Amino acid sequence: LPMMTGCRGRIANNFVTADGRLINGGYFSRFFFQQEAFRAFQFHQTSVRHIDIYVTPNGALSAEKRRYLERILHSIHEDYPNQFELAACTWLDDIPRRKSGKHLFTISDVLLNV
């Protein structure tokens, strides 16, 4: 369509494991799709070994929501053993958007340095 300009779709950064494999960002996002307990989430790979996880719960952060987040951490460790240090999830009232105004579900700073 020659009349369209500047159109960008969803962005899901790939993540890099410590042993050099690439993981599509959709792997991480799937934990929260169809999950009404959380308004927003973001996985941010800051180094090859470290991923920060930010969540904005819908309503109070109940014991059930905490257990769900623990299951996510456990699943990632099972699927990618010894690849990542996952900090406990950080609860935020609002997850900051990028300069473009987009909310990214996954961000990898590692790919910028590979």
C-alpha cells in the first residue's frame, strides 16, 4: 500500500540465553495473555543472565496472584535451566511506555550489544 507510511506493528524482542540461544519474546508474553489478574506486564533482559519482570495487578495483589507469578518463574527455570537469574517480580502502578508511546511486553538490551 503505497499511501501508508510509518506503520509499525507489535514489537517483541528476542532474548538471548547464556549459552547463545535466541528465545522469541512471545515465549514470555504467553504467561500473561488471557490473564485478567494483571493489567500490564513487561519482561526486560538487562544482561545475558538477568531478566527483570514488572507487573501491574488488577486490584489487590492477592496470595493467588503471587502464587501465579511464582509458577511463571518456576516455568522459566524449568524451560531454560541455568540460563537466567530472575529477580522476584516488581509490582508497579504503571509500567512506563517507550518514547514512541508504545508499551513493550518484552525488551532485550542484550541484542543491542551482540
